[in-house]
Amino acid sequence: LTALFVAVYFGLSIFFAPIFASIPPWATGGALVIVGALMCRGLVDVQWRKIDHAVTAFVTIMLMPLTYSIAYGLIGGLMCWIALQIVFTSLSLVGFK
């Protein structure tokens, strides 16, 4: 049933594609600035005093605009968090605090 709804909506989107393609890219810039500002509201909740949280958040925030991809930013943040957890776990095993 889900596949049928997706197929119908995908078929309808074919007719609207030329309309959306005629919108110039610079016309969407204002909306993207607003979305970016709304996304920055969540930065208040980051635990900046914890080094693993701060570095992971920083890497995620910086990679999104530099790679022009939200997905690459999230992947970079996740990989950074995994690497930091491995480093901190191995340091705690050898007795370094």
C-alpha cells in the first residue's frame, strides 16, 4: 500500500518538476538562511564543557556548510564521536584520566 501511494505521488511530481525547476537558486537562499538559524537553536543544548560532545558538535557544524551536505556533516560527526570514544576508552584502560 505504501508503494502505491509513493508511486502515485511520484507520478504527480513529474508534472510539477518544470515549475520547481524554473525557480532560480538564488531565490531559495533566504529560506536556507532561516532554516540554518533555526537549526542553530539546538546548539544551546550541547554540553560544551565535555570535550567529546564539543568536538563532535563542532565537526558536525563545520562539515555541513563546507561539504554542502547535511549527510556528510552527520557522518563526519558520527565518525569523530566513534574515534573519540575509542581514544578515551583506550586511555582509561591504561589508567590515564
